[in-house]
Amino acid sequence: MSEPAYPVARAVAAKVEAHFARHAALARRDSSIELAPQPDAAAIETLIDTAFWASLRREEGLMPTISMAFLPPSRAGRPQMFESSLPLHPAALARLAPAVERAGIHLGVWRLDGELRVWGTLRNLPPICFVIEVVASGLLVIKHRSDPFGKFVNVAVFEGDQIKFVDEGTARKPDCPRMVASLLGVDVPGVRAESVNVLVQIAASMRRHRRGGALLVVPTGSVAWHESIVSPILYSVQPPFSELADLMQQPASMQLSEQWQDDLRESVDAIAGLTAVDGATVINDRYDLVAFGAKISRRRGNPPVERVVVTEPVEGNVMTTATPYQLGGTRHLSAAQFVHDQRDSTALVASQDGRFTIFKWSDPDDAVHAHRVEVLLL
């Protein structure tokens, strides 16, 4: 490679190797499913280094977005293989990027004749497969899939010389929202994974449309939340639209079908799209759509929210206290006020710049807790 070394690659390689070894050991203990081969530190360092320099290149003026999986062709289901493998080089990756930029397509990388090479593309990944994604210039994410059908779980995010390792221990804190635990890949006892993951999918879709948005999740059957909304609601939905709720009630066996997953994706994207309308979208915790474009107001007789506690689920993060305005604009202030007044509700806020915040009332802190989770949604 002609580029100089990316120092972060060597600094984190051993720690990333240990993470995947630990998760593989836990998965083998709890499941008989065959896992992906584990990456060694040398391969991890090379993959991070190459991905970083590829992220700084341009192909026909466009930034490359690339996902690479460390996996041999024999473990990739039905891969598309190149007649001749390609060198793992930034220039080669940038040229390939337009062909593999859509979600769910990965470049397969494995050692062939003693060196790492790109052998083709694949869609199916075994559990705990090492994946590195080029998200933007200088922005990389390492992740793995927790099971054959589950979402990807982020391990670490690198932006230039900034390193963020995800802190899985966040899920064990008493006020950790179920949605955050799901993003961390941690099972929530007594709660079906699907009933948690649907909010994760809505959050990811909200972030993708890049218009900013707010989603309020209120208790099913409750009318108290109306006290925090300006009346009349311009886009009230009556009766509540139940497409997403009905999909989530279907049997688990049905939820493994491609048709169900396509229907769910379309329903999720439809609700996420409504959050781009000025005001907040409201669903209940059964996932019925109740309203969108709703204007949030302070509940009569309640004080204005003056402070929130803020955390991010990354190693070394320390809880801080801030005013809602320090987190963002009007959406953040309104969402914090809504949760302050409606303490059995949750508010999700996407910023146009990609930041994502979950507002939830915290009894231990006696305050609104702002969970900054964009590092888990990349």
C-alpha cells in the first residue's frame, strides 16, 4: 500500500480481536449454530487501515460507501465470486463501491495464498461475522450480526483519530430503555425481541431520511398525552392505523418470511417518513399510528423542563447534566418537555446532522434522561 499507516488501526486491533473472541465463546455456549471464523489482530489492522484510506478517495466525484465481511467463500451461502480475486487496496475498493453501495451487500475478504484479497460479494452472514463499513470520509464502523436473522450490533466507531467502543454494560443499568438494550444486542428478559426491535428499525429509518423528526410512543389506551399536545391535532388518525401493529402480532414463524420482512420494512418507512412533517408523530406502544404533525406544549400546571441528564453508550462516557437546548433545537426541547410531563412515554428525536436521542424518564435521577445513540445506529 502506498498510503501511510492509519495509527488507529494498530491501536485497536488487539482489543477488537478480543471482543470477537469473547462473543464467539458466549455464542458457542448458548447455541449450536455454526459461527463465522474469528478475525485475528493482523487481519483486523489491515482491514481498518484499508477501509480508512478508501474512505478518503472519490470515484467520479462521489464518496465510496463500502461494507466488507471477513469470511471465506465456503461460508457465504450463495456468493457472487470474481473469476480472479482482487487486491485489498483502497483504489480497488473505491472502484468497486458503486456496485455494492446498497444495504445488505458486502465485499467478501479472506486470506488467499497468504494475503488478504477481495474474492466477491455476499448477502448472507453467519453470526459473529466481522464486518467493517465505510460510512463517510474518515468514518468507519465495526459490527457483527448477533444471529442469522437479527440486526447488526455495532462494536466500535472510528472517525479520524476519535475512537468510540460501544459499552455493552449500559444495558445492565436499571434505567436503560429496552430499545437501547436491543441496539446493544442484549436480550431483555420477558420481552419478545420483535417488540423491541421495531422501534430500532423506525429509528434507523428516521435517521436515513435526514430531515430530522420526532416520534412519541405513548401507552395504549391512554388519553393523558393529549394534555401535552396543542388541540386540535391537524393530522389526527381515526381510527388509529394498525398496519404495523397487525404485522407485529403475526406468529414468529411468519416473521421469518421474506414477504413479512418486506411488509414490515415498508410500514416502518411509512411511519418514519411521517416524522419529517413539522411536529411530532405519535404511536402507541402497540405500534398503532395515532397522529402526526402534532405540536407539543407544556402540560398545564407543570413547570418547564430545565435540565436533562445525558449519556452515550460508549466506554469512558460520564453522565452529564445539560439544558434541552444544549442538545439541539426546538424538537429536543419539546421532546424533553413531553417526557417530563408524560413520564410513561418515550420520545425519539432525529437531527438533520445524524444525531439521534432517546428521551425517557429516569426515576433514579429524578429527571429526563437523554440517551445519545447515534453511535449504535450507524
